[in-house]
Amino acid sequence: MSPIALVLKGLGHDVSGSDMKMSPVIDTLRGAGIAVSVGHSPENVSGVDIVTYSTAIPADNPELLAARRDGSVVCHRSAVLAALCSSTDSIAVAGTHGKTTTSALLSRILVASGRDPSCIVGGDVAEFGGGARTGSSRRLVLEADESDGTLDVLTPGHLIVTNVDVDHLDYFGSFEEVQQSFVDAARRTTGFVVSNADDDRSAPVRAETSGSDTSVTFGFDESADMRVHDFSPTPAGGKFDLAFRGERHTFETTLRGAHNALNCAAAVAMARLHGVSLAESAEAVRSFRGVGRRFTERAVHRGVTFVDDYAHLPAEIEAALDSARSHPGLTGRVIAVFQPNRFHRIAAMADAYADCFARADCVVITDVYASGTEPIEGVTGELVVDAVRAAHPDSTVVWARDRSDVVREVLAYMQPGDVCVSMGCGDIETFPDDVIGAAS
């Protein structure tokens, strides 16, 4: 919600809000002139015209009840994003994986090349000091989440689909419905559509836009319009070439892994379609400092490198561990710490995690982080443990239900030269601090 608030404030609206507890985000919002209350109360919405809420807010929230009683317009955050899309030259970045990094990269490229867009990104972009900026142009880059139907109500001017994978089946019901959501978004898009040539599950999106002069693909595949060549890991991150319609340029980035070369290719393709040269994009990518919780190196303690990552789906975990394998600090083992997320997700797809930890030497799995979902009897992180052990009986996999158990197990295992990657989209982000504090 905070990036939306910051952009609306930058556009000249009076914006206020509330949250359950203090956080650095509240300090950022208040610094921008946005009044933020700690705690939810009917008084917080007195006299406002529109009250906007996210999917995380329950229907009986006292502010929602008061707003409906007092006649304010009450709308989901998706309605605000849809209104912004309809009033700007919008570029929506969608997809199951990589959309935060891709939208941040595209934002960085457009800013560095003087296009001055407004941006709404679902992560902290180092260059922005947060997830938002307000520009002077009509361009708007926004991350478009499919999980709660937000993508379904947007009419983008232009669209990137990074990839399509199995997730959010509690909302969609089937994977075919997930695919259809992205196909429908491409159908509604009035301008350019950039899609993944390497991803078989994106085939329906490519089929929807095939033959159009507004359709562009990216990938390693020789059919890709924006093709990645000669990717190699470097001590700093990665190096590769991008080729597009007779042009070719070398790119260097601090982002690790071949998956980030694809994220770069998607962003550069859309930027090129908006008149940004490959050389301009390469300079912006080279200086891009990344997004919070995307393979963020938190510390080196007792010779162990601690990395924090948002990865919570199998393909994301596999990509994060591949990146760990190319880390220059790795002279020992890779330790994977994973916090499963959402009870219904783990109930539906625990077995899908069976193979994604193969690049780790030791795997420590903790209990499920609810993220607002209701517990389901018998659904715990141990389901993931069982899936990994069944597929890889010789692997080192530890079930550590509580955070204190996770800290103890990692402290007992870690040695100088190891890289420890903690992953998940819950409160696992504090794990590096916990283990370093316990080791000090």
C-alpha cells in the first residue's frame, strides 16, 4: 500500500493511512507528508473521500465499517491501480516470478535515460529509497500482482509477462485459470506486450499476441526477439550480451544468476520499444543496486556469508541456490533455510518442493508462516521436509519448527566459507540478525 500512497501524494492528493505497528515504512511515509496513525480506528477515516484497502484487511476492520457507514467510497487497492492505469501511459509488469526485480530494472532504465516515469514497485528499490517515485511524465511503471485478482482489473497501456507458473490456486482454482489471467491481460493491453520465449507455460500468452507488430519476446532461445547470449557469472554478479533486431550490446550487473539475465532482457526489451538504446540500458543496468530481499547480502560473520531472499516458490528457491553457488565468498557449503508460506499453498503443493533444494548441502525448514491464512489441520512445514526426504533420501534435511531451533541447527552446522541463504516471504527476513546475534 505504501508505494501507492507515495505516488498519490506526489500527484497532489491528500493522503493518510494507518497500520498496526510502527515500522521504518511509516517513517518514510510521514517524511513525505502523509499522516499515518498506528492502530485502526474509525476516527482515522473521518472526512475522507476514498478509503482504499488491501486483501490483507478483514471485512470487519473498524475503519472499513466506519467508511461504509459514513458514505465514503470504499475500494480495493486494485481499483486505485486501475484508475492510475487508465489515466497514464502505463507499463504493467506481471508474472509469477521476477516481476519486482523486472519492474525495478525498467524503472531504473527509464529514469536514467530521462523518461522520468512514476513507479509503483513491490519492493524497496535502492535508487528510490523505497518502492515508489513520482515523475513528471505520463509514464507509469507498476508491478501487477495476479494473486488477488488485481491483474484482472487492469487495462495496461503496455505489458511484460515475465513467466507463468503454478501458484495462488486458492484464488484461481486451477493452473489453466492462472494462465488465462495472463492471456486476458495481454488481450486487454493496448500497446506493446513483452513475453518469455523460454517459458513453455507462457505459450498461451505468446499465442495470443503472435503475429502482432506490438509483440516482442525475450529469452535465451534462438527465437527470442531480445535474445540473451553468452551469460557467465562474475565475482560482482553476471555478464551477458543482449541482441535485438540487429543490435548487440554487452551488459554487466550486480544481480546474480541466469534468471536475472532474463529479468534484464524483459526490462530492456520494453525500454527499447520506448526508444531507449541498448547502450543507455546497459549503463543503467550496470549501476542498478537491486531490490530489497532479492538475494540481499546481509553480513559476513565468522566467515559465513548470510543472504536474505524473498524466494518462496520452488523455481525461485532453485534460482536463489544457483546464485549462491556462483558467489565469490563460497569456499565451503551452501546452507538453505526456508520458511514455507500460507497454509493453503503448502497443502496444495508441498510435493512441488521436492527437488528445488538440490543445490544446497544442508536444508533447514521451519514451520508455515500464515500470511493471514487460517491453519489447516496437518499442514505444517514438515510436509515440505517429507517431500524432500522422499525424493532425496541421502540429503541433509532438518525440520526445525521454531526460530530458536533454526538458529541452533545453523549455528551447529555452519563453518567459515559457507553461504547461508534464508528464504521466504514471512518474518524469515530477520533470521540473519537472529543467528548473528546468537553467535556473537
